[in-house]
Amino acid sequence: MHYRRIICLILGVWLGGGLIMAWFGARSFQTVESVMNQSNPGFAMQTKPLGPAVTRAVLRHEAVEMNRWLFQSWESLQILVGVFFFCYLLFGTMEGKFTLLLALLMVVLAAVQRIAMSPALGVLGGSLAYLPPESVPTERAKFWMLHSAYIGMELAKLGLGVIVCAVVLRRTRTVDPLNQLEIVDKSRHRHINW
């Protein structure tokens, strides 16, 4: 298989997974409203003592916790995919330093998201519904600032991945590094003179 196809496949899985996770993250909070509005009678009876506001808060908390777990798992997987992708570019292709730098930046962004941003987002997001009303505006502002930075990093990874793909596909290189065998059985290589 041509190495450009492998690069495009890895990038497609990586970037496509990011888009699916973004869709899921946005969709999960709509599910809370859907459950509240179209609940079955058993659910309505069990949550009636809690009231709609508390039930909504509990369901939102569950959605936040599920998102936190899914995004942290996806970030860990991104780091593994990114390291594999970088190693493949480094050892399995003849790509230049620019392409390697872009791939390394993608891995670094995924690591920063996993190590620095995601735990803080999980703590802030999980505690917003349970904080006293006077501290909610400042905590909400911190959350949305961190959330915006997270989305910015996702968009940066997407942009870097598109640039890597464009650089790899733009090259007019006809040499596949995995199939660089020279034919030795030519007419001038029939015998060895000692």
C-alpha cells in the first residue's frame, strides 16, 4: 500500500474521531431535555418527589460525567494514535522536517488537552450546578474560557492535520520508501570481477 494512503487513513481516523466526539458532546445535553420532556411514566413517577429542577440537575450531572469520561478516553487514544502517526512519518516515510513538526505539534496539543485542560474542565463542569448562586458567574466564566481554549486547540489540531495531508498529497514524489528495491539482475551485473 502506498504510504500516502496510510497517512491519509490515520489522519482520517484521528480527525474524524474528533468530529464525532464534538458532535456527541453537543448532543449529550440535548438528551437531558429529551428525557425530561418525553419520559416514560415510570421515570416520571420515580422523579416526581425530586421535582423537575433537581431531576434536570441530576441528569445534567450524569451527562457531564459521561462526557468527561468519554473525552478523557478519546484524548488518551489520540495521544496513542498521534505517537504512532509521528513514528510512522519518521521511520516509514521520507517526509521532511516540516511535516514531522506539524505531526509532533498535533501530539503535543492532544497531550496538553489530556493533562492540563480536560481535568480542569471536568471539575468545573461537574460543580457548576451545585455551587452557591453568588459564585456561579465567576466559575461559569472560567469554565467557558477554558472550554473555548479547548475548542480552539481542537480546531488547531484539525487545521494542522489538513495541512499535513495537503503537504503529503502535494508532493510529486514517485518513490515509495517501502518499495525502494533496485533491480540487480541487469545485463551489466552478470558477473563479479575480482
